Amino acid sequence: MSSSEFSKVDPSDLLEATKRDLREARDTVYELSAELGELRIQLDVIKAEVQEARDRNWVIINSFTWKFVRLLLTPKRLLVRLLNIRGK
């Protein structure tokens, strides 16, 4: 390219193209920022659901019935492990 080819570029066209690119980049940042906010809200909802499930499991595992049945079935589990039997 010769120096005469560079002079054919109009500076105002270059400025307008740069402004357009900056506006497009800004719009993309706004869109991605909004999407990120939505994903954070979804993450918070999922975290709350997981915590509720953990709370329910904690209540079940610490109930008298769960502990009693587990105590009753411990000898069977031990025998199955020792004898390597696949019982039902």
C-alpha cells in the first residue's frame, strides 16, 4: 500500500465507524449484564431449593423412626457385607 491509498480514507468515516462499533459494544455489554442478572436470580432460586431439600433430609434422618429402623437393619447390613451376599 502506498501513502496515497491511506489518504483516501476519510477521517469522518473512520470516526463514525468507530462510534458505531462502540455503540454496538456498549449494547452487547448491557445485554450480557442483564443476562448475568437473570442467571444470578436463577442461581439464588436453585440454592434456596437445595437448602430446602437439605432441611427436609435433615428432619427425616434425625427422626425417631429413621433411627429406629436403621438400628434394626444394621445386623442385616453387616451380615450382607461379611458374607458378600446380595440380599433384598
